[in-house]
Amino acid sequence: CDDYFFIKHRGERRGVGGIFFDDLESSSKDDLFQFVQSCAKAVVPCYIPIVNKHKNDSFSPEEKLWQQLRRGRYVEFNLVYDRGTKFGLATPGSRIESILMSLPLTARYVFVTE
């Protein structure tokens, strides 16, 4: 993930790591499906308790600002670098609404942040 989700014009990575397998190759669809299933089976049991623990937490103004900045980085990455978004926008007759529907409703754009 760190290699793909890199915002070159900012010199920073967009996320906190993970796996990314857009270019995963195998001659067997069953092997690919088993791989995806094993990833989900590994992540979901760990992630659900975290969500349940924090789902009702409120945000401080500082945390909300940080969230907005991270959302801005997401928008920048998607519009400038993401292969799927670029492909969709370059495809004649594509539904722009469908391509951009993952963008957050609110975001903040600040170039220099400490």
C-alpha cells in the first residue's frame, strides 16, 4: 500500500499501510478467491471489536480538523493518481457520478501542515 498510495507532490503516503493487490495474478480463479477470503477472515475479526469500541466516540475540534485534512489527501490522491479513477474519467460515456461517489462530502486542503 505504501508504494501505491503515495502522494508525490506532497512527498507523503496516504495511509497507514496494509495490502494492495490490484495486479495479483494467478491462473486459478479459485486460488484468487481463496486469497481474498483469507484476507477478509484475518481482518474482520480484528477490526469489528475496534469499531464496536469506538463507534460512539465523539471528536474534538482538533481531531475533526485532522479528519478533514486526511479526507483532503484522499481526494487529492484519487483525482491525481488513482488508476481506477483516472481510467473511469478517461472512458467515453462513463458515469462521472459513479466514479466520484467515493469522495467525502467534506474535506480540507492545506498544503503546509505541521
